[in-house]
Amino acid sequence: MKIMAMRFSIYMLLVLSVYFISNCPVNLAHRNEDDPTIKTMEEFSGYPIHESHFLNSLSSLSVDAETLQKQIDELSSFSDSPAPSVTRILYSEKDVLSRRYIKNLMEASGLSVREDAIGNIFGRWTGSEPELAPVSTGSHTDAIPYSGKYDGVVGVLGAIEAINVLKRSSFKPKRSLDVIMFTSEEPTRFGIGCLGSRLLAGSKELAQQLEKTVDGQNVSFFYAAKSAGYMNVEKLSTVFLEKGSYSAFVELHIEQGPILEEEATSIGIVTAIAAPASIKVDFEGTGGHAGAVLMPKRNDAGLAAAELALAVEKHVLESGSIDTVGTVGILELHPGAINSIPSKSHLEIDTRDIDEERRNSVIDKIYESALSISKRRGVKLSEYKIVNQDPPALSDELIIKAAESASQELELTYKKMISRAYHDALFMARVSPMGMIFIPCYKGYSHKPEEFATIDHIADGVKVLALTLAKLSLS
């Protein structure tokens, strides 16, 4: 009888305590972390009561939007082009200044900061169980010439502010939380997109390539990195992360497309990232005087390039999917004189899709067209080189659900969507489960000075990111 009575007393204590918790959230938020009653309840039930309360209360928290906007504006001042444009090239003076700015903000937020051999920057908030694989978030701050101030930056400064939101709430992460600023997401200087995240994902091919890579001024990658202060840059293998180093990676980013704005939707939850394949093509023909060489006698390398550009469009449109895209972003003619028949032409082609097989089929058809055009026009196909052919990446279902749940709890409209632009998240998917959160941007503009996102939309994204990180940290 005594045992039964004791069991009944414990049961009633639990029932009353749960009732008290559900009806007195303010008191619970300020409870003593070492309260033996709460500890007994948590051990008995197997659920972290104070943590679930935090997740329920986060929707009432607000972002320090004024400070965040000020930081975005300040970072944009580190630019080699005049406002409102931003130009911040890898390892340039402005890039070095922006790195220092980010590290100072991380330290001010109480994060422990480290850099790897090529300048990927990590700021860590150590969790209560640091032996567990951490959760990570972040993006990049480098900017192509004459671009805007939100691409990438929202995902770095917004991530730091998300950590601040969690800290101000007295949240205690179980898994550590890392903010990452990736080196050179843009391919501007060395022609390699997502350079930092590719190396983190363990690309030995890229590490070998960088040993002989130079920029347009014939400055080597190693020399540029050392000039920026990275003296151990040759130890590229130290950058590699083992698969599973993180339990999750979540990147906050402007959409870089018009869908969210047009549909008046606050949040985009990315389900897949389309992967790019880059192709370089060279034709060699016979030059000559524009007036003297008769049309039937010509072997025009310029017309061969123009015909291939149209073939790219044709093959993409015939893929059967709106998710297949192709772009001839570079088309150069030699000697480049109005009264001279082009003797050489050079094209650089970008094709993307979330379906790797479909995209690769388009690449095969482009090659077949290049051969056919070469033969028909009597020009030489001197190069057809696939520079990179990355696989697409699917977002992890648990991360999608966490972001979806966060949006619902914050009472924000959202939609699931794909990312046609690629991001560092594409390569972090090789290290850990991955997800992305999009916010609207003005008319979908990006990579131009008119790029813009309202601070309200940014703040919404930061709150969804903060709550998503909290959920993943406690998993």
C-alpha cells in the first residue's frame, strides 16, 4: 500500500507540475536550471520541458532590425566600386576588411572564432553536449563587380543575429551552433564558384587545381592568399571536413528570383538546389577581309559560335522541364574588328537543372551540335571542355520540416520551392544534411546595384532561421 501511495503521489506531482508549466510560462522561463523538481520530471518523462517551452515562446521574440540594417550598410562600404554598387573580390583589400568586420561581430556575440588555411571563418557557440556534431549556418560576403549588398551577406549577418536572438532568449543549445563565412562563393577572381565550400567538402581535384591556378593578372592563388594573410594556404588538405562533421547546415539567402515577392509570401523553404555544369568551347576558322571574301567561301568561326548559342537554347527548351536552363554567358571573337571575319571564337556555357540525368542529356546534345556545326561550316572544334559538372542536391526532409514548423509557429506564410541559383549549401550537402531558407527580394533582382530586401523580410528570415537552428540543436 505504501508503494502504491508513493507512486500515486509522484503521478499527481507530475500532473500538477505539467499543469503549472503550461499555465505559467513566464515563471518557467526564469526557472532555476538546477531545480530538482524539473530535473525529476524531465528524467521521468524523457522530454526537455524547459527547451520545448523556449521553442513555443520564440515566436514572440523580435530581431534587432535597426542594428542588422546598419551592419548590412556598413559592410557594403567595403567596396571597390561606388555605392549603391558593391565590388568585393577574393583576397582584395576590401575583402580582408570585410573579413575583419565579420570576425569582430562574431567575437562581440560571444562566439569562438577560427579560420582555416584559405580563410573560411567559423564562429562557434558551444552547446551543452559539445561532443555531438554541431549545427551550422552561414553564407558568403564576397561580391562580383558592381553587384548589390544583400547576396550572401544576409546569410552571414543574419546568422550572427539569429545567434543573438537565441542568446537574448536564454536558450541553451544542446548541439553547438556554428556560423560560417565561406571563402569565395563567387567565381570572379579565379573562375571557381563556391571555392571555400568545395574544399570543405573535400575536393582533392580542386586542391590540385589550385596549385597552378592564376587570375587574370597572372597572380597565383597561393600568392594572393598569402598576401591576404593566409600563410598556410598550401596546406589545403587541412580545410577538408569529414562527412558528418555537422548534423545539419542551413543557409539563409535572398531568393534572387521574383516568386516570393509576386506571390506575397514571406518565406521560401528550399527542397532542392539545381547544379551547374560549365562548358568551354573554341572554334577555329579562316579569317579574312569582310569585303573581299565571298560568302560561299567563308569558314566563319563567329557564325559557328552564334549557331551553337542558338543550339543551347533549343536543347534546353526541348528538355521537357521548366527547371532546365542554359546560358551562353561569354562569347568572344578574334580578332574582334568590324571589318574582319572572325578566325577564332570562344564560348562559355552554363547549364543547370535539379535533375542531373536531364541536364547531362542536354550537355551531350550541345556536344553533338558543336561537332555538327564544325563539320558543316568547315571550322575546327579545337576545344570542348566540361569545366565542372556538379550533381544537384536535395534538402534534408528533417530540415525542411523544422523550417516549415518554424514558419507556422511564427505565423509566416511560406512555400516550398527549388533554388535555380547554386549556393555554398550545394557543397555542404556533401558534408551534412542541408537546407535553405529564402526571403523575398525586390523584383528578383540580384548581382546588380538594384538588389534589395526589406528589413522586415530579413527579420522574418532571421527569426525562422533562429527557430530552425534551435530545433535542430535540440535534436
